[in-house]
Amino acid sequence: MTRSVKRTFAVFVEDKPGVLNRVASLFRRRSYNIDSLNVGTTHEPGVSRMTIVCDADTDTARRIEANLYKMVNVLWVDDITHKQTIDRVLALIKVNCDRDQRDEVLKICEVFRARAIDMSPDRITIEITGARDKVEGLVSVLKPFGILELVQTGTVAMTRGVEKHDLAHPTVPASRNDAA
Amino acid sequence: MTPANPKLKNRIGESLSGAQIIWEALVREGVEVCFGYPGGAIMPAYDAMIQYPVHHVLTRHEQGASHMADGYARASGQVGVCIATSGPGATNLITGIATAMLDSIPMVCITGQVPSALIGSDAFQETDITGCTIPVTKHNYLVTKPEQIAPTIREAFYVARSGRPGPVLVDITKDAQQQSCVFEWSDDEIVLPGYRPDYAPLPEQLEEAVALIKAAKRPILFAGHGIIKSQATDAVIEFVEKTNIPVACTLLGLGGFPATHPRNLGMMGMHGETWVNKAIQDADLIIAAGMRFDDRVTGNLKTYAQNAKKIHIELDPAEINKNVWVDVPIVGDVGEVLADLLPHVEQCDRSEWLDYIDEIKGDSAVRDIKNLPDLGKLYAAHVIHDIYRFTEGKALVVTDVGQHQMWEAQYYKHDYPRKLLTSGGLGTMGFALPAGIGAKFAQPGDSVWVICGDGGFQMTQAELSTCAQEGIKVNVAIINNGFLGMVRQWQEFFFGGRYVATPLLSPDFVKIAEAHSLTGIRVEQRSEVEEAVRVAEATEGTVVIDFRVEQEDAVYPMVPAGANLHDMIQRPAAPNQDHNPIFETGEDE
Ligand SMILES: Cc1ncc(C[n+]2csc(CCOP(=O)(O)OP(=O)(O)O)c2C)c(N)n1
């Protein structure tokens, strides 16, 4: 058995009522712990794309994939954990910030390539997009100012290359190396 | 595909109500009988039913309807159909749906739903039944428009019966049943973009399997439910007769490979035979065909079949490496895979391995209750073995859940597939009588025996009334031990003998039968068993036999839950061997 690591799945599903519920229900029922789940439409009509991040070892990951494929509304599943990907989280962070602190906060934003999108005499709202650790980094630096509110999306991810959605059966597991 | 029923008028292109379209679609899918219970939200469908050549069986509870559809499907291999109203009607189906789901039984459940405008308003008898059944169906649908009814029902049958089968629920709003549209029907192949149940084995994995089989000295083949579903009995027999590999069956695999075949060792697992479990622990190769390494067959996974390489032939890739880590997975139809392997495996006599198993078998056989004297008592195992003898092993047996279920599996030898129906995965008490009724509709020529406990029988005994109303015949053998026997046994073994909530007071079952104008028989002595079985077989109409068996008898051998497969609680050693009524009469097999 391999170690559990954070896995990212790109899951293409039919854009029909209840599909999100079915997918979430599968993870709940089989006790696969979801870190984050994101869903939105794609450029293809009728197709939505989910990005699901969860903890799993190699075997569990394969079974998650196989179980997803068993669902009638799931079109294509790609475990992109070990592929070259672009992963992004978007966060909005509202922090305490009076006039004297403004420069400092804005400088921090610059370093993190975040943007101030709203401001009032005693607070500032910042938008950041980036990999999860970068967002976490910004949050920890802003904490001392006093975070008033924070909202963030789960990860959305995409591979760098062009993925072909072939209809072979990618969930058939390989034999163990030491067999035969 | 089933040819359209000749009694069906061609109404394609006509304007029909959604209610009519439901039956148009069901009949075109080959449905001749369905099991159900009416109510407000499904009344339009019921009203349209009389125009169609479908026999509807009115059950006494919707759980009965779903178990009947399940029994029908198990006995026939066809999709079983049940129908119920919204709200409580639909929720009452759920136990039967979950039972079918865990045993991969193809079933289509039609439920009425409140009018679409009222959905989400907590309307009278509104339940989100598609939401409720997501985890216990293979798929489900909510239909709110008449035009969606025909294609959805067609798709539901396709999903239910293809790949690894399972129950599919179609929830249809009342307004969709009432509105009309032009009826259209297509017989084209169904292609669902996200659903591909057709797995073919990979050639390199077949080769690896052949190499493992060639190298094996102590191989064993597991015959699971998949053998029966894929109609692979002949393929297994051919494979086994060529390779001489002994076979162990799962509970649901019984009958998939003939019980009396010399290579059949018997059942494995918690109440499997000692020699079977021992052989598994000693094997150097397991070929698991159409089974899923349930915890009831493996016991402690850490010590399970440690010396064996494992080949897993299975249709569902999600089952591979789920419980047991396998060396060579082969994803595909088990019959096809065995046929693919057959020309590449070698003939072999395997006398050393087979002799070894015979030796361990000899030791257990003397403890076998079948070979023990009755000492004037009525033992459940004797009753079941006698039913086996007097029905000549040809009955279609449907069991409930508990001790009698395990004794049936041990003492009724099934030589044919689809002649033992039992709730293996979910272990649903109350299954037997309704499933037996469903099975009788599927196989009217068979002698159907429902074997159940006094507890389980009372869960669904109202369906006796269905038997009476339908005028159909099943023989019901109640193994009446005055306890919830299997739970009592666990209390005896693992809970200090404290019989909490297991002593069971029952009504007079003979009178219950008579109250339904059916025949009731009471049996208290071994000597009366034969007569009772013969009378039951000869009597028209359903017969209930109340077998008053020993109350505190236990099923042996037993692997306690989670224990090592080789650490079985053995049958107690034989008492006084010289009075053996079976040996004396020479009536045994
Ligand atoms: C619906 C349901 N409830 C509870 C159980 C737990 N259970 C398993 S076996 C058993 C006892 C069955 O007693 P009985 O029907 O008399 O059969 P016996 O074991 O005596 O043969 C019980 C309560 C179950 N399997 N199904």
C-alpha cells in the first residue's frame, strides 16, 4: 500500500440536476474525505467540470476513479495528481487596516501579487488568486492585522498539456509487479 | 431485446397519456408481471394498466413488492418490476431496493410523485425518493414530463440489466402521468456517454493468469454470484474438469457450480465447511471468479490466504483491491474470461492436493450433524436435509436470514443455478416469503420452498394473503425455534449467554395458514418430516409447515466476525454414533 497523499481529480459530468449530489454522496458513503470540491460549466454544452481534492493512497484513488465511472452521469475522470498542472484558489480577505497600516498592507499585496479591491478608512479587502500555499501564505501574513472575513474557493486545476478524453477503460487496475 | 408483446397494439405516433406510456414502455421491455401497491400519486398509472397485457400482483406492503420483484429477477435473470405511490409507498420499497443493490439484482422500481408544481413544498405524501435512494440504487430518475417517460424507462431497463446489474428507480410526477404527448419508441441501441459497462479482459493479464495457474500446486477456484449472473456454469465445469482445480462457493454462488460435482468442496466463509476454509488458507493460488471478498467470507484480512497468489475475475473494476490485494485482476465477464483461459490451461490430476483436502474433510465429516442421530429431537439441519432428500434436490429454495439460512446452505445441495435465492449482502429478514412469491411467478413450473425462521416469517407474513388472493403455491417451511436464532447463538457464544430480546412468542402458524384458507401442518418429530414434505408437494395452494425444532441449536462451524479464517468454532464431536437413523435407513445421498 502506498501512502495517502492529496489527490486532485478532474471529473467531467453531465450538467443535469442532482449530479453534484450524486458525486458528493459517493464520497460520503465510501468515507473518502473531500478537501475541496469545485464545479462549473465548461465550453462544451451540457458538460460540467469538477475539481475534487481529497486524501487517498494509490489503490483508493483508483477505486475512487472506478466508482466515479460507475455513475451514469460521469463522463470522464482524470487523476491529475502527478501530472503537470496549474492549480488555483481564489480568496477574498477583509482585514483591519487603518491609514497608518495601509502602505504596509499594500506592499504585502504586491509581494503576493494580490489586489486590493475595496477600501474604507479602517479596513481593506484583498483578492488573491494562486496556488493554495500562496494563499495560505498571504493569510498568515495578514493575520496580525486582524482578519474580519475570509472566503475562498476550492482548488480548480487544469493540466498543462492537452488531454484526450479517450473512451478506453482507464480504471482497469494493473497487475502487481511481482506477479507471474 | 425482447420482441414486443404480440398482444400490444401499435400505438406509436398516437397521442397517449403519460400513464399509458408507462405501460407501453414496460410491455415493450418484456414485462408481463409486476408487483405493487396503489396510492394517490400513482393512480393514473394504475388506471391505465387495465388496457395492457400485464399481470399486477397486489402485495400487502411495498417491501413485499420490492422483494417480489427481486425474487422474480433472481429466479428468471430478467428485470423485476415493482410499483408504488409517492411518500410512504416509495419509502416502503427501500429495504427491498437496498437488498437488490447489495446483491446486484436487476430491478426497475416505478414510483408516483406529487405533481411537479408541488415538488419542494412538503406536499401531502411528498418524499424526495430520488434523493433517498441515491446510495441504494444503481441509478435513479425523476420524470416530470410525459415525453420523458418512454426514453427514461428504456434507459432504466438498460442500466438495470447491463454490466453489473442493479436496481433503478424511476419517479414519475402525477402531472406527467396525466398529460398527453405523442408516443414514440425507438429500438436503437442505447448509448449513454458516461456509462460503459462492457469491459473486456486485457490479454497480458490473461497471460499472467495462465502462468500463475501453470505454476500452482494448490490452487482453488472461488465460484461467486457472478457465475450465475453471467450464466457461466458450463464454462466453470469445463475449466474445472480440465484443470481439476477444486471449487469453493460463496453463499450467493451456491448452485452456480453443481454441489454434487466431485470437485465442489462446498461453501466458504463464516459458516463454510472447515475443510473449505482450511484449503483456502493452505492454497497457493486463488482464482476468484465473480465474487467480491465480502467480510463474511474472508474473516481477518491480515491472515487471509497469505500463501496464495490471487487472480480476481470480476466485472466491476471498483471491486478490485477493495478488500483483498490481488496479483492479477481480470476485469470482464466471468464466463467469457474462463472460456478465454480454457485453451491455455493444462490438464492436470492434482492428486496430492485433492488427497490432502479429502483428508481434512474426513475429520470434519464425522462431526456433521447430518450424520448424527436425532435422539428423538427435531434438528433444523435434519429438517432441511430431509427437505433436500424428499424434493430430490430440485426445489427452488428461497431462504430468509438467520440460522436456517446457513443450515440450508450447508444441507440443501444445489446442483442448478438460480435455485437458491437468498439475501446475502444485506441479510434482510422478511425477504423469503415475498421473494418466493416473485420466484414462483418467474418459474411457475418449479416447486418453490420458502425456508424461514419464526422471526423473519413474521416480518412479512402478511404476504400469505397475497398467495391466497393470487392462488399461487409456495411451500413455506418455518424453522420455528422460538428465538431469533442467529442472534441468540451470538449471545450464547459472545455475550455471556444473556438472551436479551431474542425469545420470541409466535402465533399458531397452522391457524395463521388456515385463517388465509391455506393449509397448515405442524411437525414435531423427525418421523413426520417426510410425510409433511410430501403432503405439501401434493397439496394445491400454499402450504405452511411449522417445524418445531430444537430451540438452542447452533450453526457450526463458525468463524467469529473478524477472526482468522482458520480459527473456526468446530462442531462438537459426535455423540453416540451407532444410532444413526440416516445411516440405518440408507437414505442419505
Ligand atoms: C430486517 C432485519 N433485522 C434484524 C436482523 C438481524 N438478525 C439477523 S439473524 C436474526 C435472527 C433471525 O431469527 P429467525 O428469523 O427466527 O431465524 P433463525 O436464526 O432462528 O433461523 C436477526 C434478528 C436482520 N438480519 N434483518
